Amino acid sequence: MAKSSYNNPRFFDFVYDEFLTAGIDDSIFSFQEGNLFNSLTRENILELLEITGVLPEIRKKGYQKVQLEISGMGQDFQRLVLIFDKEILLHLRLSIQEYRLEINDYYFKEKYLIINWLQTRHPKRQSMNKNQLYPGQDVPGLGIFHQISDFIGFLILSLRLNGAIIRPEYFHDAVLFSKNSAS
């Protein structure tokens, strides 16, 4: 059974065994250049980034003209990248997956936004001690978790999904997202 996580009713910890993956017809989500999951245009995404405060916070940190790149194929792999002067500021790798969730002997089919990779970078802030960086970081992050969290929430609503799951693509992500990691 899912439990509320971090004293926040919007976040849940699920045991992986509670989910049974179901396939989605790939033709439904055939990739169109410049669209996210065949639904949100570049303009829609920029508007969501503005509304949720991601772009205003990035501008406050000195990155005035950012470019949005959308790439990927099907529902298994979509990529959002915000770039400033050839430097990646925000990198999201996303997919959509349908799960069958069992609660009290009832099965529910639900679609979730899967976050395989989430990275923010603040290349203008080079003065930080390298020992304070997480493994794999070359520069500090942007410090905009709340805005990114709101952006993900708006993506869920805009794509008519049931929620989001962070499923780290690499081991060091799993360590960072773990409650038991020594940080």
C-alpha cells in the first residue's frame, strides 16, 4: 500500500511489487518534432515553465535567453532541455507508462509520468567547493526544486496522467533519491 512521503500528501512511496506494468500502444504516442508526448507544443511547455516560476528563477540567476529543445521517440523516451549559451541548465528525460495498481483486491489502470533523469546546472556559479558537489556533478544545481516540482505537477495535469514516478536511470540517482543515503 502506498504511504505519504516526506509529510507531503502529494508524494507517495510505492513498493515496486505493487505495480504491474501494462503495455501502451506505441502508435498513440508517435513522436512529432517539437511536441511533448504528441500533446504539448513548445509554446505550451514554455508557458508552463513561466507559470511555475522555473523561467523567472533561471532569469534571476543571470540566464536571460534560454532555448528549449524537445526530442525523443514515442512514449518511452522524451527529452526536455533548457540551454543557455551551449550550456545545459535543465535536463528532463521522461516517459509515460501504464500500471495496474492493486488496492484492497481491486485493480486500477493508471498512467504515470516517469522521470528517468532530472538535472539542473548552474554553470555561472563556479566558485563552489568541488567537495560539496554530488557524484557526477561538474557544477552546482540551480536550487529550483519547488518550481520544478510544480512544473512536473502541471505536466501531469496537462497530459491527463495520474501522477509521476521517479525511476532513476543510473545508480547514483538512486542513491540521491534514497531516504537512507548518507548526505
